[in-house]
Amino acid sequence: MNRRFILLVLSAALGLGVLQVQSQQPGNSGRGGQAPPTTDAYANNPDAGTIKFPLAAAAGKDSGAITNAAPGAVNQSIIDEKTWKYGHAFDRPPNAKIWNPVKLKLMRGEKVTGGTVSSSSDPSTYCAMANAGYDFIWMEMQHSPRDWENVAKMWQACPHAKAVPGVRVAYADEREIQHAMDEGALVIVVPTVRTVEEGKAGRDWTYFPPLGKRSLGAGQAYSTDFWGNVPGGYRNTINDNVVLIEMIETVGGAAQAREIAAIPGVDAVFAASSDLGNFSGYKQGDPDYERLINVVHDAALAAGKRLCGPFAWRDRPDFTCFQAGTETAAIARGVAAELGDLKDTQGKPEVGPYAPKK
């Protein structure tokens, strides 16, 4: 019995040792090889229990902080978000340079292309598109059945591909946009912006305070595999690097296009070729349709913002930002270019499923 007991104790100790070693191995510490977040305030504090809180409210006593400022506080009046003087803890460093290549090209007025990944959830397909030569990848989340876990895995497969990760979210919504940003998006496209209020909502969830209302998350965007090591730090520089494009797709949106384009934080407005037809009842070339496109054009110029549209409009005046075709269309074009006159020259047996239909 004693020998068996000793063996059990040794086995248990060995098992604990193996688990401890495994927990210290790269790849077992959360995404990007970083330690997972913890709610234990003393997890990395060798002096647990010794932290002092000199400005904390006295135990069991109302401090009156809603109206009374702490000594040395900048904000001395009653707490009010409208009058709050924002602090400088998250200011970007002086002379910080832009690290998002899409933002850089937009600022220079150069032409920017986005390749569309519409239906695939396969990381290898995404990476092939992201390294094919586009400036950013337009992940379709407005009309796709995918969820954010699919998108996150595709972006994880090649976070620093030639094309930066971008996405068209479903709508101007806190959940949609913050999922996109926390998972690593550097380009946000907001569809069917009908009003200034919707345009501001798209801005609010894209940007951290003070420009927006995005909360501080813990997604893969913060990891060293993505943007954790960018010059100046992610939190302090992402507001200067993210690209926000808002789509004008309805008659109502066109009516407020100037106000939408003028919203601080909106980098570009997109004249939606298909849906401006869908919502107006006219097609490209019709005077009423062309008027709507020109309204969006004028709004971008008036606000000093960039003007986006389909890739077919790359030579249309003042358009510098374009959505290209989907991954399936790109495959078809690539095969056609590769095969030339050998494309669609399959044999035609007289019988069987490949026989010509009668």
C-alpha cells in the first residue's frame, strides 16, 4: 500500500509539472503568443495587498464625487459628457507617422482598390486574394452568412498580407463595427447610410474617444501578430490610421450626402452603383440615376473627402477608391487569362452526364 501511495503521489507531481511547462510554451498563452487577460489584480504583482489608493472614497461614505472634483483634477464642474475636458493619456506621439498603407494612399489622393471576399470562409482563399495585389480586402458581411469567428480566422492566417484587412459591416451598429475593429480591421465600410445620424453612428463605433465611442477591447487587433507593435502603440494611433468609408445607396442618403461626407472621421463616401439604381428605379446612363451619382460626387468634393465606386468607374472624374470583383470572379478572370483560346474547349461525349443536352 505504501509503495502504491508513493507512486500515485509521484505521478500526480509529474503531471502538475508537465502542465506547468505546457502552460509556459508559446502558443498555449492565448492569441499571438501573449498571456490571456486576467481579472486578478495581483496576478503580476509581487507585493499583493500593498497597493494604496490615496484618492479613493472612504469606506462606507458618500464621497460626493458627482459634484466635487478631486484635488488637482482638470474637470472641476459637475460631471457632464458634453463639457468634459478629455485627458492626454492616449494622445498619439508627436510626429507619429501613418502605418496603414491604405490611409497613406488616400491622403495622397492615389487610387485605392479593394478586392471582395464574398462567400468563402477558407483562410487560404482569403490569403490568396490578400496577396494578389489589392490595397485592402473588402470582407462582405452585409450579405454573407459568415460570422465574425470565420472572419477572425481568415485574418489570422495572414495578418500582414499585401492587402490590409477591411470589411463591409451589416450596418452602422456598435456590435458589428466593434467586432470588426477588435479582430483587426483597418478599413470599415458602412452600407446604406441614409441619415447624418446613421453616419455619425458609423463614426462613433469605429473610433476611440474623443472622436468616437469605441470601447477598449481585447481582440486580436491588439496582439503583436497584428498591430500590437505599431510605432506609437495601437490605442494611441489607430484613430489616425483606420479608414472609414460610408456608402450612399438611397435617395434619402443622397439628399443628405453633403452632411454625411462632412462628418469628422469619414474618409470617403461611396456612390453605390447597384443600390442607387435599386432604390431610385433608374439605371446607369439615365439622367435621374446620373444625377444621384453626381450628388455624391459633389458632396465628396465639398467636404474634401475621397470618392469611391465600383472598379468599372476607375476612369470616372474624381473617383480614387474602388471595389473590385469577388473571389469567384477573380478565379474566373485568372483562368480565362491563363487558358486563352483553350478555355471551355472540353470534350463532348455522345452519352452520359457530359453529353450535349438535347
